Amino acid sequence: MKIAIIGAGIAGLSAGQALAKNGHEVHVYEKSRGVGGRMATRYSDSSGEYKFDHGIGFFSADSEEFSLQVDRWLSKGLIKSWGDQAFRLGSEGQMVPFLETISSSEKPTKSWFTSSNGMNLLAKEMSRVVHVHVHAHVSGLTYYGAGHGKKKPWLLNFRDSNMVEADAVIVATPAPQAYGILNTCHDEVDTYKIIREIDVVRYLPTFTVMALVDPNKHVPWTTLFVDGPRVQMISHESSKHEGMSDENESTLRRYVLHSTHRAAQKAVNSQNRDKDWPQLESELLADAAKVLGDWIQHPSWSQSHGWRYAECENPLPQSHITNGRKEAPLAVIGDYFQGSSIEDAYLSGIACAKDELFN
């Protein structure tokens, strides 16, 4: 079966990885320049010396299914434990170990993990068993149905006017983007049923600032949860990646500031990014300076990024949705099913791959 997956985030890649191992021909179409979605890693320059996980910087594993994937990454040396030096800023400015500030139900059964060489490396590892097509913007679907000679039941229409046929389609984009793609199937009743279900999904944005600062400035933590009006969390990226030891006095230190959802709202949805993005970046750096010191406020290099679909506000209760048609399978998956984490996205893809429509 030739299966087309739209979206190369973790949900799409986990489904693709499992389906490819089951013998299917899997093609993953991604509109951006690379795989991974919010498992993104950015470099400050072409040398690749300074890298920042400016999306999701770490994750936990609670389910048996995802723990198996985590164990595979550990065995290959792609990830390491993370969060032993994570703190939350107390009401009087004191640092409290993060695990002491959350309930037992919120604590992961395993450690938190991060990638030693950038979170995006994990997505690239998962993509090796599928055919990935980047800069491939799917604008719509055409449903042929079964029994049309040599034609496959689905046709993917691309923004550049290209077209690709497929036996089955899995849409692994954020819900609003999935809605836009599925809404082009004018004659498919089952597609409208899916559209109605995902139309209720809402997202919260976030905004991140990457900063290179004075190598002499050291902090005794890996992550600091600030919970301020604008800054939610600060990640000390230099403590993550291999080859960037804190003992190297000549190496600039790397930090990522993560905004609160409320602070990100205006900038992420702005029609005037040239004005609103630098303004919010300055505000976040100024707020961070109140916690860390003036040295963070004027970095030697900085860059920002807005995430419109950072966290699902009202996840759907099921793991995925399908049209129920064995002769022309269609499914939607993502991190808006049963949660909003990397693990939830991964499990959504795996559940879809196990669905009887694809087996």
C-alpha cells in the first residue's frame, strides 16, 4: 500500500516508521524545510557551533510504547537524562527543585530526556525508514474512490500544482491545517465527519528567544521555571549539548527563553512581525534580566521564533480519527489527541499505524 502522510512532526514520523516496518511504501510530505515540527534545533550560524532547541527542549516517557522508543534512542546514544538540575523560582526569589513543586500525578515514571546533539536529530533518525519530501505543501485532497481502473483512491494536490496518487492518506498537521486540507474534499461525506470533530480543537501559542551571552556567566541549573507574566521558562542550552562544556571559558553560553501563552498571543498572530517580534524579544530579555542579571539583556547574538500551535488547549479523547473505509483509508493524527506532548503525538501515530484500515 502506498501511504501518504502529510506533516513530518513526531506523530507523522511515528506512524510512518511503524507502517514502513510493516512493509508499506510510506511518503511523508512536509511543507517546511525539515522534519520534526516543534522538535526543532536552530544554529546561530553556518558553522553549527551554537545550537538551540527552540521548540520542545526535553520530554518524558510514561507509556510502555513510547518507553520502547526512548530505550532505542538511549541505546544509540542519541539522548540522555535531563532535568536533575531543574528548578522553579519561588515567590521570594528562591530556587526550589522542580520535582518538589509538582504533584505526584504530574511526575514522569521515568526521567526527563533531551538530545545531546539537538532534539531535531531524533526526528531525523525516525525519518530514515520513510521517503521524506520537504518543501512539499499539500493544499488539498481529491477523492476518487475505489474501482477507477489504475487510479488510486486519493490524489494529493500541491501548492506548486504537482499531484501525487496514494492508496491511503494520514494527515498529521495541527488541527486547523488539517481542517483546511480536508475541507477540499467536497464530495466525501466521511471527511466532513472528521472535520466537524477536529474543528473544536484550540491551541495556545508560545514565543522563544535564543541568546548567546558572555562565557563567564554561569548558572547552577539546566532549566529554570520562572512562571512570570511574560517569561515561563529559561533553558540553559549550554548544559545540554556535547562539546559545549561549561568549563570552556572561551565558549559563549546559550539560553532559550520561553514565553507564557498570554505574552505570545499578540506577537505570534501579528500582521506586523517586524515591529511586534523585536518588541516582545526585548521584553522577555528584560524580564529575564530581573532574574539572572543584566548580562542576559544584551546578548551578543539573539533570534526569536513564534509557535502558533505550541500546545493544544482541549485535546480530543481518542488517539486518532479515521473515515472507516478499508478501500480508501483516511486518518488524522497529532498531539491534539489525548494530550499535547511529544509522547502523545508519538502514541497517536502508533495507534493509527495499528488501525485495521492499514493492516
